[in-house]
Amino acid sequence: MSDQDLQNIVFPSLKDRVVIITGAGQGIGRVFAKAFGLAGARVVIAERNEEKAASVSAEVMQAGGQALAITTDVSDEASIKQMVELATGEYGGIDVLINNAGIFSTLEMRPFDQIPVAEWEQVLKVNLTGPFLCARAVLPAMRKAKWGRIINIASGAVRLGRPNYLHYIATKSALMGMSLSMARELGPDNITVNAILPGATFTEIERKTVTPEQKVRIVASQSIPRPSVPQDLVGAALFLASEASSFVTGQSLNLDGGVTGS
């Protein structure tokens, strides 16, 4: 599926919705930003790398969409607060939060007893505390509007119990539990919370830990025998952010080409 195909995946109810996507400067988040822009949403690119954020914002606008790039560190509560203030100041509210930012591609595979404590704590801070802080920061705007969508990007690797990435697996497992618990709390406010569990998704981000041989094995384990790309996740993200999913909450959706079951 190419970027051109994104134009064929449209949810009219997303027009003018304000959508915050963390970590949208590259990879999956970048494609989400472009897709929501094409769907008519007003996209907030909350990205730590200022240059990448500006580049994606330009891509969205060149395609006719609306975008606002805000330099954001999701491990820093003050940075998140500032991002939310700027977003609401520019667009007047917040409708959708996609917690996509995370540490993964830079991690070195190793047994859990060899993971440095500092690295463990940093992964938890970005991958888990970040989504918690972001959700808390957007909550006042969503509660005021009596409408909201929170989408947490977890990982299909959780279902496989993948070894040698214990800190990553731990945080993504926790995101699934957090989504369910948060859904219970926020349902009365008409705010839904769901998790997306992508399988091995190949992006422009280099991953030294995946060899060509491993890529072949990954694809062979899928029911749909081709490499997954970020565009494969777009339909689910648009659905969960739209009116079409108004009665869907507390769910963890596998998007791994059939590697795992429910």
C-alpha cells in the first residue's frame, strides 16, 4: 500500500477534529499524520525532533491538510503541558490523542538481566509514563467537549512474549492494561480508549536488530505473506478516532497480518 492509497481510506466524521499524534516525526506516526490530514483533521505533530516535526507538518500541508508542529518530549510533564496549551490555543480543543511515541528501534537486544537500570527506566518513562501524562493533559479538553478518543500504540510482540526486549514488552503490555482501565474510567465522559497492536512494521527507520533472514521468517509467520508497512495500520487508527467507533472501547486490536489470535 502506497501513500496514494491513503486517499481511499476516509472517515468524513474526522473533518476538523483536532488530533494529537506523539512521535509523528517519522515511521508510523508520520504516516498517521498524513492520513489524518487527508481525512480533514487538524493534526498536531508532537515530536521531540524539531526538524522532523516541521518536515512532516510541511508534508501534511502540501497535501492540502492542516498541521501544527510542536516540539514535545513525552517524558517531560512540562513539555507535554506546553504542547497541549499550544494546541488548544491554536485549534480551540482536543478531540483525539494517539500515543505513538516510544523507544524501540534504538534498543539493543539482550537478556533482561543485562539491561542497564538506566535504560530500563528511560524506556518506562517514554513508553508508559509518557502516554499516562499525555492522556492526563488532554483530559480537561475532552471532558469539556464530552467527546474524546485516546489510542495507545502497543505492540503485537506482547502476544508473542518476545525475548530480549523485556523493558519494551513490559511497557507495551502495560499500555494494554492501561487502555482497559482508562476506558472504564472515561466511558461516562463519552471518551473511548483503545490500543492498537502492530506486528513487525517496516518503516524508513533503520533497525539493526532485524537481519534479512529474520525479515523472511517474520513474513512467513503471517497469514498475509508480505511485509507490513505503516499504511496497513491507518484504517484501524481512523476508525478508532471516528464516530464509527463510538461503542468500541477498552479493546486491544491485533494488526499483525494474522500472526496471533485474540
